[in-house]
Amino acid sequence: MRPTGFREHPALHSALSNVQIDQHHIRPSNIEISNILLKVFPLPGGPGVWDIPVPLDALVARFCFRSVRTVAEGGGKAGICGIATRNQTHASSIVLGGYGSIADTAMNTIYTKPGGSLYLSDKMFDSTGSDISLTDIWLTLTDPATRVLRTTWTNFSTGLRTLNIWAEIEIRG
């Protein structure tokens, strides 16, 4: 049972009989996507912008972005997980495997826009895993019928770099 009508979504689980706790919530939309084509100019140029199409009614996006940087034995990769809303100032993320490498223990960091963070990740999203950082992420309308998850990227190197990322995004609306 996956009701879609407003009246069929009781506030309390106890209001439903013979229904498991997760059976009355609408399933999120899941998007798997990658980008190895976006060119990001070095500062003071940029930022690079990558718009990911999402359902129009999207309210919240939970995202996981994986880098090419190896940070653990067995090939474990660095990356970030976070949350974005329709408000550009509300994004937060946690970096897994920040500046570390196998020889230098991987580090974890939390970035949050409400807490004053200028960026949302370490520099890890180019082909070398060391120069491009996630600057911002939020859900926005590009026209009255199209919503995107807008991501902006900053290149901290001295030359042109290409974004290299794999993403899994869960959309709730």
C-alpha cells in the first residue's frame, strides 16, 4: 500500500492498521549520475555550475558525491554526503576522507552553510582528487515547470580542471 492522497497520510503510524511503519510514506526519487565533462576555470574565474534535473515538487535532496581520491586500503574513495533544500543558505555536508590518503590517515569534516561555511567540501573533485571543491548546492526553479539541483564548484589550482564525480541523490517532495 502506497497511498498518494493527502487524506491517506496520517500523522501517526498508530492510525494505520495492518500497515508496516514504512509502507505509507511515498518512496523518494533516486538519481544516479556522474560528470566528467564540466570544465572549471581556476580562481578568480568560475565557479563551474552543474544543474541536475529533479522532480518539480522536490523539497529536499540528500546527496552523496564520490571522488576519485583513494583514502583507504582496498580502494575506498573519498566523498561527501549532505542535504540541500530550496533555501540556498541551508545546505550541510560531511566529508569522508578529506585531505587524507592511505599513507596519511583519512580525515572527516562537517561543513554547514547556517554555521558560516564558505564551501561544502574539501578539494577533491577533479581527476587528481586535489583541486575542485563543492561551493554550494540547493534546489531551484530554472523556469516555472523545471526544478534542478544546482551545484557550484570552485577550482583552487592554477590551471583549468575537469570535474570528476559520481553522485547518488535522493529527492523527497
